[in-house]
Amino acid sequence: MNSYPQGEKHQSSDHDATVAVRECTEHTPLEQRSCQSAHTPPNVSSTLAPRWHTALLMALILAVAATGTLLDQSRSNVDVGDVSSRGTHSLTLLKTYVATLLVQVAMIAYVARLGRSGWALGELLGRGWNTVPRAVSDVLLALAAWASVASLEELWLHSFRARQGAAIVAILPHARAETAAWMLVALSVGVSEELVYRGYLQAQMTAFTGRPAVAIIVQAALFGLAHGNQGLAAAFRIGVYAIGLGVLARARRSLVPGILCHVFTDVVAGLARA
């Protein structure tokens, strides 16, 4: 039997809970809730998605990465410079864009709603623009990150006399209608992939392992593998960029700068090709 009075026991519990909450504030919003839930009674539901939910998503990412190369090889066989095939290619490209948009919406719904008691979109996105300085800082950080990625890509292409992968060239727009559709694709992909990798997976792995650095590396590795259809070198570079975006998301406790950087990158790639 405990030797101290019941009142002192309650004070000790309150003190421990206060310390735990202070420690939790060092994390991103979604990580804060999962951290705080670890110090609450078992009957209190957590904002984290269940482990099966994360395992299923990771398995899906790996499966798509394993088959993506074969699919893109068949798509890249179309010669977009051939006038006779131009109309067919444009129609196929627009269909690909529509399918991509649907997939991105499905991915957002999966990580933010499926398997949860409510929508977790706000927690995944993190801190918003509650002040003008905050908004300006996020935009400047996004532009700096985009400039860094673009410079490193140009350096790689010139240093090794490399070319853009066929998988990327095959889906970039050429006509005006394609370019307009590409803007929507760039926006949806930028939002969806940041939510999935730097938002959902990074928060989940941080909670599971207790090590943010491990979480950042895991999400970056999966992100690189998901782009394996672009080639081994491209997948490695994209994984490195994902580490930077993961660090940025954690430092800012927000996905906003990363989303802006991601969208900038894809939009510029499409405009340059068009």
C-alpha cells in the first residue's frame, strides 16, 4: 500500500500530466495530439490512424512503385512530335490527368478521413497563416526551397549530361488545353503528396518510433521509391529533396511551405515544357 496521502498522489499525477503536455508542444499539431493521447486514459481515442491503416498505405506505395516502370514504358512509346499521333496523345494525356486528379483526391480522403472518427485534414496541414509575417515567411521559404531544388536539378543535368526521364516527358503538357489541365494536376499532386508523406506518414512514424529523424528518413525513402519509374538516380535525388521538405515541415510545424514548393516545381516544369 502507498504510504503517502491520497491528495499528494493526485498532485503528483497532475504535475506529471503538466510536464507531459509541455513536452508534447514541441511536436507538430498531429504529433501533439498523439503524444498527449499517450498520457490519457485508454478509452480516449487518438488522432493517430491505426497501424493497419499505415501498413496498408505503405504496401500500396511499394506495389505501385514496383509496377509503375512498366506502365510508363508503354506510355512513353508514343511520339508526341508525330503530328499524326498528336490528337491521340492529347486525348490520352487529358485522360491521364483526370485519373491523376481522382487518385490524389482518394489519397487525401484516405489519410485524412478513412479509419478515423473524424476529418484530420487540419491536423495534417499544421499551422496556417494567422499573421501576415507568417504568410510572408512561408512563401519566402517555399521559393527558397523551390530554387534549391531547381538549381540542384540543373546542376545534375549539366554535370552528367543527363536528360529528363521519359516517364516525366510523357506526361508534361504541350498544347494550351493540356497546360491548363496540368495546373490542376500540379496543385492536386502538391497538396496530396505533402499530406501523405510529410503530413500523415511523418506524423505516424514519429509516433510509432518516437524519433522524428527516423520518421523523416522513412517518408523520404518511400517518396523516392514512389518515383522509381523516373529512374534510380532521379528516385535518389527526389528522396533527398523529401528529407529537406520533411525537415522544413517539422521546423515550421506546417505543410504549407512544402505544398507551395511542390506546386511551384510542378507548375514550372509544365510551363517550361509547353
